[in-house]
Amino acid sequence: MLVQFPDLKNRCALVTGSSQGIGKAVCRALLNRGVRVFGIALDEEESDATTGYTAIPSDLSNVSQMRVALGSLRALTSSLDYLVNVAGIDPKYSLDEGDEARWKEIIDLNLKGYYFTIREVLDLLRAGQGKSIVNVSSINYRLGVPRRSIYSISKAGILGLTTGLARELGAEGIRINTVSPGWVFTDRQITEYFTRQDDRRKNMEELERRQAIKRHISPEDVANHILFYLSEASAASTGHNCVVDGGWLLE
């Protein structure tokens, strides 16, 4: 279902983690509504034939590289209306395996990358009209999944980042919200958890047991919620966490 948000048309957005999954779905959704989109990700192609879309390759866990990439963005636009932070990784490490290097690997992208992206483009958002930021977290930090402690810390930290900036940015008319998905059927998740017969049966049973509605949440489902928080339809909301999990947590 294509939900229309007419106020998005002719605006300008930056989306991190834009090359796959939720980030890619957000880019497509924005483009379909007439938004000029800049996509930034580690494996982005330098050129893209899609009208209205500009790919910017960068390692967002490296602030120096990020600044270089955003320099190329500044050469193309003097303002941004929207920022959507999606980039992230979710490797599994036990406490024994989770040394400083693995901590840094996850936290630098999943949390530090969000903070410094916001910080580095704040002047562009101040110059824009939409003035809305959406950070993508996850319900995972609530679930106590083994070998996901560092990942869970990073996702819980995103909620703290959002609430921590809500009043500060709100004083300038900039809204910031979080969207926290449940189990989303991205290509990677399907390959990893739903391809082999035994895994598919076990994980489908888990979904049916946990979710209140029998729906396979798609990247487009999450993108629709993100666009709502970018749009003026949510003008009264900031510092909010929107859970998109099919009723897993029921909150």
C-alpha cells in the first residue's frame, strides 16, 4: 500500500544504510513521493541511474571518512529536510567472544555513526524545511537474545540518543524520533533464518507464537512508519519510539 504524504514532495533526504533492507526500502518510498534522496552506505555504488537518487559510498563507523563523504553531499545541496539513520550490523558474539575490537565494530557503526551523522549534518537540517530525523533501532534489546548483548546495547543506546536530543533540537524546530522494528523479512534475514527447511519451520513457529498478528513484516512496512515520522502528519511527535513488531511486545 502506497501511503501518500504530499508534504514530502520536492524535499531532500539523507538515508544511511541505503544499499539494502530497510534503508533501501526507505529510499524507494521517498523517491516514489518526489523526494530527492542521498544514500550513504559502505557498499554503495558511486553512480546510480535512478532519477533523484545520489549514492555516496562511505564507512559510517569512521568519522573521518564520513566527513569526506558528507563533503561531497555539501557540494550538491545546501540544505536537508530529513535524515534517516538505518545503517547497522548485528553479528552474534558471546561475552567471551565480545572483546574490545568486536565491541568497537558494532558500537562504532550502530551508535557512534548515528550520533556523528546527526552532528555533521545539523547545519544542513537547520537550513531545511522538513526538519525531521528518524533513527532506526530494534526491539531486540528487550528480548534477551543470547550472544546479542553488544548489539542490544547499541540499539538501546539509539533510544537514549533520540530522547537525549529531543529537547535540544526541539528548541530549533527539529524533531527526532525512533522506529523500532521487530523481525523484518529483509533479503538477508530470509536467507539467514528462513531458507533451510528446519530453520524456516522453527522460526515461523516462533513468529506465530510471539506476534499478535500473523504478518511477515516487510521493509516497506517499516518504511511507511518512518515516512510518517518524517512527514508533518506527525508534527506533534518528538522523542517518541514507534514499535513496528506485529504486536510482539504489545506496547
